[in-house]
Amino acid sequence: MRAQSYAGELYFRSMEKMNRVLLSIGGNEGDREANLEEARMFISFNMGDIVTVSEVIETEAWGMPEGTEPFLNQLVEIQTALTLEKLYAEIVEMEEYYGRTRKEGVYLDREMDVDVVFFNDEVVTEGKIIVPHERMHLREFILKPLSATWPDWAHPVLKMNAAQMLAELNKKED
């Protein structure tokens, strides 16, 4: 940190590297819109500065039984000094606050789900931490707002932008 003086007051400015992160937030239980708003506040307070948000979209529950309540989803770009490991710890804390439970290999209803879509342009596979998100190219609820709001971002492994991944996904569904 570097100390600087402003109007006679001493303040500190962080010299830490800022990371560009895209989070996917969403849920299908409770007051979904209020949960998204509260999640954005938690993110802003505990994880980093919100730079941009996508539109909120409603989608069918991905990988869940027919008749499951639909999800409201949103992408949130942040600038953060947190490491990827510390960011994941904050995400787990937030999901636990919302009562998130996990069952290996099964998707469950939840008030809030938070996934890291990308962390800078890094490719990381360390235990449960995988970025970019390993199934993002299969999820329309990520690809549609990603292509609309961050059209120039390219997947560092697949070497495709969101519009290209969405086109590939639509070919598979036809």
C-alpha cells in the first residue's frame, strides 16, 4: 500500500493487482428478485467493486426435473483484489447464508447459486476450483447475457466468444 495525502488527511491506496471476474448469480426459491439484489450488495461489500451487470433473465431449471421452478439469473462483473481461493471462500459463505446444500451429482432448488464464469483470462483446475466455468458453454443462461454484455470476451480454452458458443449450443439442440 502507498500512503498519500489528500486535503491534509492520510489515506492508503491499495497497490494490489485487481482481478477481472465474471460471476453468475441466480436462484429459484424465495423472493428471487430481492435475493439477486441482496446478492449484489453482498458481492459489492465482500468481494469487490461491481463494474457491470447483465440483464436479469428467467430460465428453466438446468439439469433439474421437469416442473422445477424457473431460475432468475444474472451475470455480475467485478474488480477484486481477492485471490481466486479467497473469492471462492466468500462465495461459499454467501451460499451458506442462503441455506445452499450440495449433493454430489444432483442439482437442488436453491435461493442463491454463485459461479465464477471467468477470473481474468486464467485457466485453473485445482480441486473444486475450475475456471473458466467448466459447463458455461452448455448454459444458455450464461451465454446469452455474456454475448450481449461482454461480446469481445473469448474463452481461453475453447477460443470462442459467447456468440460462437451459443451458436454451437443451438446446433446441438436442433
